Amino acid sequence: MEKSPEMEHPVKAFGWAAKDTTGILSPFKFSRRSTGEHDVQLKVLYCGICHSDLHNAKNDWGFTQYPVVPGHEIVGVVTEIGNKVEKFKVGDKVGVGCLVGSCRECNSCNKDLENYCPKQVLTYGAKDTDGTFTYGGFSDIMVVNEHFVIRWPENLPLDAGAPLMCAGITTYSPLRHYGLDKPGLHIGIVGLGGLGHVGVKFAKAFGAEVTVISTSINKKKEAIEKLGADSFLVSRNEEEMRGAAGTLDGIIDTVSAVHSLSPLLSLLKTDGKLIMVGAPAKPLEVPIFPLLSGRKVVAGSMIGGLKETQEMIDFAAKHNVLPDVEIIPMDYVNTAMERLLKSDVKYRFVIDVKKTLRAE
């Protein structure tokens, strides 16, 4: 007989879960595995809310397994370690991102690119190596193999820093990998949401000149005066877009809605790169002629490996790169999800798990 989530493992856990396609989250009792020899157990202190949490809760992508406990922007403190753990000790501050497992043997894993492993284990809603499903950070405790745990810098705030575990690495990795991290380059950031605003901050920290590209003129003042962007383009303003044609070395496109790539490609210099990190639900049309005529590139990027994620966190601490967040209690999460759907947040919700998650 199949065991209930509460009885699958020996360690009692508590969180909030969505149980059907309404996406409404409610208190949920389940269990975690006992701390294995290479495992770290941590008390969750804060967890960011990513747009993918909303998609998963509502089964927008068609593969959600209910009940699902979202959350992959997790920070906490180590409460127990296995007898072969080398990187951490009890009391250490740590982070957990989108992955809690991979095969550790394939070509991608051998290159520290666990995020592209075909057998990767996502932090929640994925089948773990023992056949049970993983549960995320909208919960009180986590048990994670030490390889997939990030050491947290002492000078980096835990609450505001939490979204770096997804939003941070999602924008940092393509800037680094595609050579868009050099001082003096002119970088465009499309979309000024949870991903985009962090992309602006990382690009500025690398020494780039940054242009924010948005459909809304209402975001111009915020982009320039608060986030430090150098310029702002309204993508629907054809005159503005023509005036900026051929001026950008690279563009990070964070938009998850269906949109045209032609206007963005026109902004690139010869050999310019358009890097997609948003995930539209429907395929986008890629115009070929602009690629041919400018030797331009359209590429993609998805989070980052563990080595690069640690590098990103250390860079953020050194250069004071922090997401703009709104701290919320656990019982506000459904309202937060509704607001997230309307883009009514500047720019990332973070749940104060430690203070506000109460077991029934």
C-alpha cells in the first residue's frame, strides 16, 4: 500500500502545499528523509517566491504532481550533518536553489553544469532517487546532499538575498557564459520584473552600460533612478527603437509572455547576442534574416551549476547586489500569488518562514 507523504520518511515536516489546479496553498504535513552520511539538514528561515512556483501550483506546464510544496529560493541554518559531510557544520548559514540532485557522472555534471544533467532532481515536484517526490522551501526543514548546498556569505542578508538562488543565478550565468560581463559593454535587459531587476544590478556590477527595454513607460523612473540603469527604451515606440538600432552588445530577455524578437534583434550590433531566460508558454518566431545580416545569435540559458551558483553568491556579497523584496508571512502566500500574477510586486516576494510558519 502506498504511503502518505506524512509517513514516507522518518522526519516529520510541515509546510504549505497546493493540492489541485486551483493553485491554492494550505497547511500540509509531510516527511523528510533522515540525514544521510553526505546530507545537510537545515532549518528554513526564508524562501523567495518565483514565478515558476505559481506555474507549478496551477499545473500551467502540465507536469505538476500534487500535493506540491513550492519554493526553490531557500536560505536557512544547518541543524544536522551526516558523518561524511566536509563542507558544512551545524550553525552555518546556507542556501538551496533549484536543484537537489543530479547523476554526478554525465558530461554536464563533470563540467560543473548539473543544471543541464538529464537526471537532475528539482528541489520540488520531482522524483527523487528513492522514488518519492521532492518538496520545496515553503516548509520548516530541508534535507539536502551537501553538494547541492551553497555556503552563505556573512555579509549577505538572508531575507533579501534569498531570490538570488534562482533569479540571481538565472541572470548572472548568461552574462558570464556569453561574455557579457566585461566593463564597457552595452547590455540590454528586457522586462523589469523579478529577473530583470536583478539582471540590471549584475550587469551594472560588471561595469556595463545598461538599457532597460520594457513595454511600459511607467517603469522608466524606477529603472534609472532606483536601479541604476543608464537608459530606457519603450519597445512599442518605433521611433525610440529605431534610434537605438545597432547599439547593444548583448540582451538578456527575461520576459515569459509571447513577444516578437525582431525589434530586439534590431538593437544588436554585429555579433550581438540575444539570450533568452524567460519561458513563454508558446513557441516564439525567430526571424532569420537579421541573424544572417548581422551574424547575430539567439541563445538560451537556465539557472547555473553549483560551482557557478557559489561564485554568483560570493560576487553578490562583494558587490552588494541584492534583489528588491517584500517580506511576507506564510499565511499571505495565496494573496502574494494573486499579486504576482498581476505583476504587483517590486520585485520579489520573500516568505519569512522562521517567524510565520506555524505547525497545526
